[in-house]
Amino acid sequence: MRTEDMYYNEQKRSEVMEAARRLRRKFLRYQQAEIVYSLSHKKLMELANAAGAIYRMDGIVLINREIFDEYLERFHETEENSAPKKED
């Protein structure tokens, strides 16, 4: 199989993308999470605490991405809930 064929093979690309998702870190240090989520330290810690996603051990603070992502979905605006309501 030629290199070009492997690159454009949709099944192979899907397998690679799925493997990358599985390898995604489950826990982030708060410094990493600030970059990933584009939040200030204060806001990140406030939201992560409210989500119950903070793990502390021996002076290390970790944030569970699964818990934090699920919590952030509560703030997801859709077209239905973001449009201003018209009064009759």
C-alpha cells in the first residue's frame, strides 16, 4: 500500500482519531487546564470546585476533565435558549 493510500484511508484515519481520544489525559494540572479551557486561574478553580472536579494530593491540584467537561455543558447555549424572548 502506498503512503498516499494510507493517508487518505478513511478507516485508518478514524482509527487514529479514536486512539487519540482514548489517550487524551483524564486529569490536568490547573496550569494546563487554564490553557486548555482559556480561563483565568481564579475562574477555573471556581468552576472546577463547583463541578466537584478537583483532586488534591501532596500539594498537587488535578482537575478531572470528564467531570469538568460534563459540568461545562450546563452552560452550553443553543439557538433556542440564547435568543431573546419576544414579549407579546
